[in-house]
Amino acid sequence: MEKRRFERVGFHADVIIKQERLSIHGLAENISLKGLFVKTSQTLPVGEPVEISILFYGTTTQLCLCFPATVARVTVEGIGFKFDKIDLSSVLLAKNTAVFGVSHPDQVMAEFYAFLGQPADGQ
């Protein structure tokens, strides 16, 4: 049985993954407070540092959240990323996305508060 520290939530948004030499476009499939899975036909090596940009489109504006991440896993469907560092507004957006996207928000909120109690470097 797979044990995860944070609940994954279905989440769909355009994503741009920037690596030293290339940019990869994909579609976010799910998100947690510590990572993101992106559907893409392209691949990167596990452990590769990248910059993730999640794009949100409104009727008159566009919001882009950008943060550093590391490739955690690669499948035939896409790439899983672990967030390296995330600012408070991005954490709150991820928390709100997670809470409103699940049928058991109390569990996600408990994870969120546990996450805030962690040191910034995750140790």
C-alpha cells in the first residue's frame, strides 16, 4: 500500500516546466502541498532541478505561480515533481485548491497545519 504524507488532489491547469536547455508544456493532473504531477510526453531525468510555472486564466487576467522543483519520478504519462521551496501565497493557493477539491477537507487541513509546523527545509 502506498503511503503519502500529503493528500493528492485532482487539479488541472497549464504548466510550463523550465530546465536549463528547454521548456516543456504539460497539463497538471494532481497537486499536493509538496508536489505536482504533470501529464506530458516529454521526459527529464529524476533529480533534475526545474522551475515550474502553473498558469491560471481568468476572464480578464492571468495568474502565474512559479517555484523551484525537482523531478521525483517519470512515468509514460508524465513527470512527478517535488516542490523545493514554495512561498506562503503559493502554499495557501495549494491549500485552498486541495481543500475545495476533496470530499474530506479535514484531512487536508490537518496535513496543511502539520506542513506549516515543519522547518522550511523540510527536516
